[in-house]
Amino acid sequence: MHALLVEDDDRMAQALGTALTQRGHTVRRVSRALDALLHVREAEFVLLDLGLPDLDGIELLRRLRTVCAAPLIVVTARCEERDIVTGLRAGADDYVVKPFRMAELMARIDTVRRRTDAHPVGSAHTGGGPVRTGDVEVDLAGRTVSVAGTEVRLTRREFDVLALLAAHPGEVRSREEILDRIWGDAFLAASRSLDVHVAGIRAKTGRSGLVRTVRGFGYQLGSPAAHGEPDGAR
């Protein structure tokens, strides 16, 4: 696999490049955001530091996601919860805080790649058409979501979560099942990644009841209500 390593620290880049090469990957290392945008289309996965000299890493992440769907892991010293939440909402598949154990990062890369290499969630749906609830339409085959006839852009992870719930609308999916199916690791249940993506679905669609919380267990496709309307989802 060909990795794009976006890292301006030479020592960190050397360590990461060596570890990736030893695992059979080819690596292109860049230290500037503009170079990352230039080379991202050739990458099969991306490791992205947020502390770059020419552009804020979150802004670069957003721009990368407009042109590249490859697995992307943020590797950064920014450890505040708001930074992690922002990174996941901007489209990162995982978020690793420095300092880290190299073996753990390599395992996270393998997990993200396995999940994103698999067929998209919802591709096996055979219901014969999009799933509708209220004024929301989820096209599992086309991987699109529309609200009141207007398409809403979700990240890949956000759509995968919504598609998993929409494929069987009457069923409640446990947190562990969702994390296993979407992230490939049920032991991420203690993380906030799933909650962040559910919040993103609700915010972007403007339908807070679209994903219904079943307290202490998981989530279910709900009956959408616009922001500010009571929906019983929380």
C-alpha cells in the first residue's frame, strides 16, 4: 500500500517512514499542506499531522476530504477533546495523540484499512429502493442522503453509521455492533468516536430525531424532527 505521510517534524517522519516501510508500504513524505494536496490522489492511506507550517491541519483535512476518500488517520500532539472531536467531524477515520506506541499506530492503520477496504455498509441492502423516514431519504446504493429533497453531505463514517441503521429500520443496534461493523473494533466502545459521528448526522441533517438513542445500549433509526422540535431522541 502507498502511504502519504504529512509530517513536518523530520525525526517523527523518519520513525514513521521506517515503520511503514518495514511493514511493506511505500511512503511519500511531505511537510507542507500544499504538497499534501498535490500528492493525495495517489495515496491509498494518509497519516496527517495537524501542526503544519503553511495551513492549519484541520483546514487541510477538510480540503483533503473533498478530493480523497482514502483512509486517513490524524497523528498529532493536539490532545484536547475539542481537537479530537473536530478532527473526527472533519473526516478523520481515527485520531492518535503523540506520543504513541508505534505498534499501536500500526494496528490502528490495519484496522482502518480493513474496514475501508470492505464493501460499503448498506451495499447488501435488497429493499429495492431508498429508505425513507419522515422527509429524510437514505439511498444505500447511491450512498446519498437528502432532507426535504435537498442532498446533505455526510462524511464516509457518518453515512456508514446511518446506512447500518437504515438497512434494518426497526432494529436497535448496540454500540459494540456499530463499532465492530464500522470501525472494525468493538473495544472502541469507551471512545467518543461513535457519539461524535451520531451528533454530526443530527447536526448536518437538521433532524435531531433521525438517530434515536437507546440509553445504555445503542442506536436506532428514528422519526426525524427538525431542530428545536421535541423528538425524545436524547
